[in-house]
Amino acid sequence: MNIDTFELEIEEKILDRGYDYWQSGSVQKIVHSEGNRITAVVMGSEPYRVSIELDKKGDITHSCTCPYDYGPICKHVVALLYEIEERQLNNSEPGEQGGDGGGESDGGNGNGNGNGNENGDIEVEGEDRDDLSRLEEILGNLEARELRALVLEHVRHDLSWGNDLLGRYSESDEESYHHYCAMLEEQLDACRGRHGYIDYHQASMAGDEASDMVDRARVLIGDQKFDQAIPMLHAVCTVMAEGIEEADDSDGSIGGAIEDAIDCFQEMAVDPDLPDAIRIRLISLLTDQELLSTLSDYSWDSNLLSILPHLVETAEEEKQVLSLLADHYGAAADSSVDEGVRQGSWNRSYMAEEAARIMLALFQRRRSPAEIEAFIRAHTYMPSFRRLVLQQHLERGEYQELYREAEEGIIQDAGLPGLVREWTGWILKGAQASGDTDRVRESAWKAR
């Protein structure tokens, strides 16, 4: 990765979050050491030490003390990259005073949020390291009573830190969950304006706080500490899904945190070493109607439910999930009401297809090939299932069956031009594969 092209090489979501951190003045205590090494403290849910080294060609070596290890680079490193880029554009070496005002001379980004102390001086890396060593020595020499008093004093001034401690060390999962919820709710409250609404910039910061919690949970998952990760992810899904209703989440920070939390549940579900107790606990959580209802406005409930087929291992659990699908999606999940679904509203059809896709994933893990094929063919009135059947016919060289299936789709979906073109395109695929030139010409003309 190169300093001149890093924006082209980093995932857009991480890039946007890093940019927001930089814009908000979160990059502090910048130090330019020998060998073109730049370090800084980036303020996230806690201060993180970021280090970037540039070689003569501008190629980047980087590190960060945050727990994120899901990708090649975190938002804190990106924030410092933007600071370095800005200083280069202003002909100022990273870590030196530069620019032409607006806070830039203090190491900021032009927003007046400088990185130096009140005199404008940049703190040096060596002093920071000495202070940290001295602090470790002091804490090591404190008696337990003194250390408790110090922690409690800090908690009185920072309730969020107290909730974090309670979340980590509570005796029950329910307690941990509620303390993590309190942390996120405090963050949302702090971001609300005078009328209770969370604006674009504050929504981004609230989303970043939730993302930091997801990153911590992901590290715990990597360490097989599933029981500690679950309350964090549960809290993010619950609190942020409620908070997004009162926020301008145009950049997707809050929604992105929720989706990342759901991805973490997926990671756990497919882990071959997942303990059975955790598997059962996840089934219980992912079938919780209150959580599903909270996530339903943005279809995140379907994302959560689609994880269940990876967790089900017994006939009783399968029965439980099928019953839940019927309750959650209503009559749309009942394959006996095909005609009603076909004639119903778009929303009902969508819910029916979501339920059927989850049921298919469940059956593919637990039912015989004959039962699976029968289920697929019973649902070909749904576009995703018709595609499966058409693909099967094409792969097997069953061209006449393919034509019949596609023509049925054209008749059924006559009022939906996009689907009509798609089914006509399948006829064209079959004709091309079979060498039927007359049908190729006819279907190519219709598919235009």
C-alpha cells in the first residue's frame, strides 16, 4: 500500500470511518521520528497508538493497538493516513508544525482540534513511553485497596467506563448484556441534539462506538471466548437498531455496525469448534421474537434468521425453527398458501420468499435429495426458486423442460417486465447451449 494511492486500496467502509475520525480531530499527539516513522494517538472508544512508517517510495508499514483484526487495516490507521496526506499537501512534514492557521500549526486537521498541548508543543514519543512505563510501575506498587479506590474514583467521572467493566466481569450474561446496552445508550444520548435527533456527524461517531464494540467481540470470537462476545453483539443489535430511527445514518455507520454484529453471529455459527452449549444459546437468542422485531424494519431479522440453518442439529430444533418462521413471517411462510402468496402484495411475496429460502437452507442440511428437490419445485412461483430449477435443467441438458419452466414464468410474471426479460434470457441460454438457431433468433429478439 502506498501513501499516494491508499484510498484506492482500502475498503470503502473503513475508509469513510477513518476519514470521519480524522475530520473530528481524533488524531492526536503526532510524532515524526527518525526513519520517516510517524506515530499518533487516535481517540476511539479508548486511545489507540498508531504507527506508520513510509519508505522512500511512499510504501506503508502500519500497526495499531486496537483489537481490530478482521481486515488488513483499521479506521485508526486510515485516520492517521489522512493526516499525513493533508500535511504533505500543505508542504509540512508529518509530526512537525505546519500549515497556515486554523489549528494546523498544532498538528490538527484544520478544524481547530490540535494535537499538541496548550502551548502548541508536540509531545515526543520517548516521553510517552517513559510515562507509560512509570504508570505501570506505580500501578504495580499499589495495594489492592488503593487500586479499587482509584478505579471507583475514575468510574464516578466516567459511567461508560464503569459499564464496560461491569459488562466484562458480570456474573451473568444478562447482566453483561444490560451493561453493554447502557454503554451504547449513553453514547447515543451524548450524540443527541437539543431536539433529541442525532445528526449526520454525531451518528457517525455513535456508529464508530458500536463498531469498536463489535471489533472487541470479534477478537473474543477469535480467542474462542464466545460467551463473552455474545452479550456485546446482542447489545449492538438491540440498541443501535432502536437508535437508527432517531439518526441521520446517511453514511451507514450505525447500520454497518449492526450488520457487522450479525456477521459475527454468522462466524460463530459456522465455527467447527463451536461448543454445543454456545450453539444452543445462539439458537435461543436468534429465535428471540423481541430481538427479531427490533431488527425487522431494515430486514436485518431475515439476516439473523438465515444463520439458524447452520446451528440446527436435532429434529426438535428443526421443528422449533420452522414454527418460528411461520410465526414471524405469518401465513407467507406456509407453503400451503402458494396461490394466495402469488396473488398477494409485493411485501407478502417478499416475506414468503425469505421464509422459503431459509427453509431450503435448513432442508439442505437435514433432508434427503428427493425431499429437497420436491421443496424447490413446489416453490418455483418464487423467482429465486425458478432460477434454481432453470439452472438445474441447463446443467443437465434438459432443454425442453427449461423452455417450459421459463415460459411458465413469462406467463406468471407478465406484469413484471424485468422478470419477463430474465425468463426469456434463460430460453436464449438453452437455445444457445443446444444449438437451436431458430429459437436463438426468436428469444434474442424478445430479450432485447
